[in-house]
Amino acid sequence: MSTQSSQYDKFQSELEKAYEILFATDRRYSSVSISHTPHSLAVLMTEKLTHRSADKSNTGVKMACKVVGIKPNWNQIIPYLTEE
């Protein structure tokens, strides 16, 4: 995405916060933490979500969606991230 919206930035920030919590509390994220920080994973996932190439049922994505007030489905994620 060449120009990011304020909603895109907000979602990415909330996703990073979610991953910070999950990295600290969920053993399933221990293997991910070897190659990613919460920030780098949030950047990667947010970009992939805009192209529908990430898992929208991921716990972190669900947490971020809840905070920004959208449901974790493509009908709400894509317009939110791209401000369509």
C-alpha cells in the first residue's frame, strides 16, 4: 500500500499491541517470536490483510478488529484498511 490511511495505521498499531500481549502470554506465538517482533508481524499481517492473503481468524487480528470496532470478516476489514 503506497499511501496508508489513518485507519490502516490505527489497525496496525492495535494489532501490534495485540501481538505484544500474545507473545508474552500465548505459547503458540513462541515460534513466531523467533523471526518476528510484535511490530514486524503487525506490519506484515496488516499489509497481507489488505490483499486478503492473511488469516483473518488469527487471534491478534480478532483482538485488533474488536478494538477498532469492526468484525473480523473481509466485508469489514478491507473497507476499513483501505477506507473504501
